[in-house]
Amino acid sequence: MTVSPAIRPSTAILLAAGLGTRMRSSLPKALQPLAGQPMLSHLIASAAKVFDKVVVVIGPGMDDLARCAAPHTVVIQHERLGTAHAALQAEALFGEGDVAVLYADNPLITPETLQRMLDVRRSTSEPTDLALLAMRPANPGRYGRVILNQDGTVEKIIEWADASESERAVGLCNAGVFCADASRFRSWLHKVGNANSKGEYYLTDVVGIVREQGGIVRAVEAPESELLGVNSRVELAEAEATVQRRLRREAMERGVTLVAPETVFFSFDTVLEPDVAVQPNVVFGPGVIVRSGAEIRAFSHLEQCEVGPKSLVGPYGRLRPGTVLGEGCHVGNFVELKATTLGDGAKVNHLTYLGDASVGPATNVGAGTITCNYDGVFKHRTTIGANAFIGSDSILVAPVTVGDGALVAAGSVITQDVEPDALAIARGVQTNKTGWAARFRAALRAKKEQG
């Protein structure tokens, strides 16, 4: 295939005005989350890698959707009169090069597939007036069928309801994505009528108009996993599974070990460096970076945090936003960190909560320790120096500072700063009352016998 050297600017029109009634949600369909970000964001990311300009068509009152689309241009379809009508709302922004129309509820199309479609449209060896995406789903169901001529060009798209038995037997199905010269696309869209049961203007009718004018239409096949629409919660879950499979494979190809890949869940922006190991049942929320040589053990949950090289998290560890671990840190079972930094080699191994805290290098925080960081109105920080030792079951009431090399005795409630290399003991004086327990039990038994 030869692509013309005189490449003109290209534009992607993303149709995102759908309400998503089948989702049973007050959230617009395009904002439904997929791997930690809205479906629309996935499609924008792919389109922006291929097309020079991205325009998003939304419905009235969809301010959240407009913010999601930023900084790309947004236009409003005030009346929902069909997909061709939606595309026409952006005609002033088509430009003079090639324009493609895509759907926000097809969020999984890859940049590679979009580029192939654009290359087919621009080919000089096989002239193409209109390029479209098509697939061969395992279950074609009620998809519109793409009927080909003997030379492989598209003869027509026919809806399932109107298809003959032989046409329904065709496995090639329409995905609804089109690409053409901008000026010609404008003219075709204006010719689309609404003589159908819903009185709407359908983008698929463009194929018939092109063919009536003697134009050439070519189908670009792509995997079913990229082109399936997301219109319900069931289909959203299927799309999530597809995205997760992609992200897992990409991680392993980059040198990450996933012991049980199908049990690990990523966000769209998860960064795992080579030689990271992830045990089963781990969830990565948005904004996570894990450096080389670190290990994330089973049943851990991380979001908006960074794990330093050769550090260990879990099992059952939780790292919340703002947490940063240095090199060689240990965060053990049932430990939760929020907005907390650990210096190199620091250890927080058991049953501990540290919020709004800074822990110095090589410091050990014992089991059951908590920082009391919230007074009901304000958050306060706890600062622990290097090479310190916090005994088990300690409570550090912020704001408070524990100096380098200091030791906090187990069971202490620390409300004042502890100077470097000091021992802090803040607990009640122990009193042993000889024989008291035996007398107490005897009294209880006597009371029970009396009824």
C-alpha cells in the first residue's frame, strides 16, 4: 500500500452524547470508568496518537464530560437525532484533510488500528473514498453485516433486520467507524435522510450514498476485542476484562512477574518497572509507580503512591494517596499508609496505621502503632527521624516529632516531642495485687450459684 506523500491534517470526531440508559446510571455513558479512567479518555488517548485534531460531540448539560474532554474542542448536539446528525454538529471543525467519526462507547480501539484505517483511506495504490472498520465477532448476533464485492470492496452495509438468510450468514460486521475526505464527508452527511422507524439520521447510510455516486468503500478488519460496543454494565465488565488482559500482557512483556496474572488488576497509568514481582490478588488504583526489584505480595491495594526499588509490600498491605517508599523498605501485613514517606530501609511490618507521617531511613515501627493525625477538623503530621525504634502498640499524637535514634517504649502514648537518642516512656505505672484474681473469680462463681 502506498500512502500519498502530500499528507493533509486529519481530524477525529468522537461522538459522546449518549445518555447510557441501558447502564441504569445517572452518569453519561462516556464517563463510565474503565481501568480507572472514563471510557472517553481511553478513546481520546488512542485518537490523539493518530489524528492531528480531536473534537468531542456531547449532549446538553454534560459539563463533566466537557471537562473530561479538555483540552480538546467540544461541540454540543442539542437534539439527539442520530449519529449522522451528531457528526454534522462538528462539520465546521472537520478541516480540509481526512476526518474520522468514532464512538465513545467503542473505547478499546488501538492507535495501530486507527492508523491502518487512515492509511487505507490515503492509499494511492488502492484508491478509497470511504474506509470503515469491521470485525468478525464470535457471535455476530444482530450486528449490521458488511457485504463485499468480488474485488473485496464494500458493496453495502445491511442491518440484521433487513438482511436475507444468506446475508445474515456473513461473518463480517460493521463497527460504525468511518474515515473519508472532509469535504466529501460533509456533502454525504447532508444527504442522509431520516425515513426510518425512529426518524433519525444514521451514519451508516453514508455507505449507500457513496456507492450510489460510484465511490469505493473499503473495510479495514480489526479484532472483535477492539470494536465491541459498551452499552450496558455487562458489556462494561467485558470491556474491563479486555483492558486488563492487555495491561497484564504489556506488564509481563516489560519484565514484570505476575504469579497469577488473572487475579491482578491494573489502572490505565500503572507503572511497574522491570523485575517487579506481583503476587496474586493485588489491585493497583490510579497513579501507582513501582520501582525495579520491588515485590507486591498478595491481597495488597495501592493507589497514588510510589514504591521504591527492592521494597516489599504486603501481604494485605494498603498504600493510599501520597505515600512514597524509599529503597528497601518493608511494609507488612495489615499495614495502612496514607500521605506517608518511608526513608530507605525503614520497616513497618505489622498491624499499623501511619497517616501524614515522615519516617527516616532504617527506622523500625513496631506492631500496632498508629499516628493520630486528625483532630476532627485539621490533619497534623508526625515526623520520625532516622534509626529510631517505635515500640509495639504505641500511639503518636500529632503534631509530634521523634528524633534520630530515639526509642519509644511499647504501649506509650506520645504527645510531646522526643529528642534524638532519648527513650520515651508514656504509660501508666503497673500495679500487681497479690491474690486479687482468685478472689474475684470466687466471688463471681458464688453470685452465679445464688441464681
